[in-house]
Amino acid sequence: MLDNHYNVNASPDFQTFEFVSTGQKGNITKVVRYSEINVKGFYNLGFGDTDPITGFLSDLTVTNNGDSQKVLATVAATLYAFTNTYPDVTVIATGSTEARTRLYRMGITNNLRTIEKDFFVFGLTETGWEPFSKNISYGAFLVRRKL
Amino acid sequence: MKAKTVAGKKKLPKSFKVKTTLTGKYADQPLFKDKIERANHILKTVGLPKV
């Protein structure tokens, strides 16, 4: 399923990615951005829509374009491209809302067998990080490429 | 951070194109600032997983 993703434009440093979601609400440009945080080698996965009028990005927009699986697969594809370039990094992802965090969890769950071939995957519980398991609610996710 | 490509995985998928126009395109926007702050907070308070 991860193969069914949108065409992606990448910045030369492979830290910013753009693609166009096409669905019931029309064409919506989405951006994925990997930003290094305070811990060296750790990057935040930021993901949001561009406002067609202002051009500004928001990670709170609910698109409902009917293509969430394809969008998640595209985000996953950017993760592969990013970690192909920076294999030693660790990427942390948190949803901007509980609904979006659940969506991330579903996306990982549905593709866990494929993802675990290439990545260590962790989920954050109230007691700390643990290897990702299906059917557990996590507050954040962390992935690192298997080398 | 210096780019270091995974061995044997250098080829970019056909569905990806490098666009120099993306460099700095969103430089004037505080991209996903809340998420970055949350990620920093999590790693500061919870720590790192054992990989």
C-alpha cells in the first residue's frame, strides 16, 4: 500500500517536500518538513496544508479530501527519502490533534510489517517509549532507520 | 547536518523530483513551531528510547 503515493517535489537537502493531494475537495498542496530539534540528530516531522489564498502552512486544517491513505503513504515515502539521505537521524512525529495522532497510528498499524523491515518504531505511552504495538494509543511516535 | 546516503539506496524514486525552488520557500514561516516545541518537551521530560 505504501507504493500508492503522490508524486513529490523535494528540496535539494531533502528536508522539505511538497505534493498535491487530489480528491473530493480539489487539489491541495501539502508540505512535509523535517526540522532538527534541540537534541542533535533528532528531527521533527512537520506536515500540513498550504492555504490556497495566503500560501501559509497549517497543520490544523482538516482536509477531508478522501485520500488519507494515499496522503499517509506519501508522507511515509518522504520519510524514506529523508532517511536515505540522513540515515543516522531519529524522527519524532506528533499529531497536531488527537484525531491526527490516531490517524498516524492507523497508518503505521496498517503498514507495520513493511515499515518494520526498514525502521525501528516506538510509541510514547504515559510510562515512556516502547516498541510500537498495534491497538495501543500513543501520544507520539519515533522512528529510526535500520542500517 | 551533512547528508550521508544509505548505501545501495542512492537512486531517487521516479515519483520524486528535486526542485531548487523549494529551498527557502517557507523560510519566512515558523514551520510547525508547536510540534517542534512539543518534541523538544517530550525528549527533555521522557528521554530517549533505547534503540
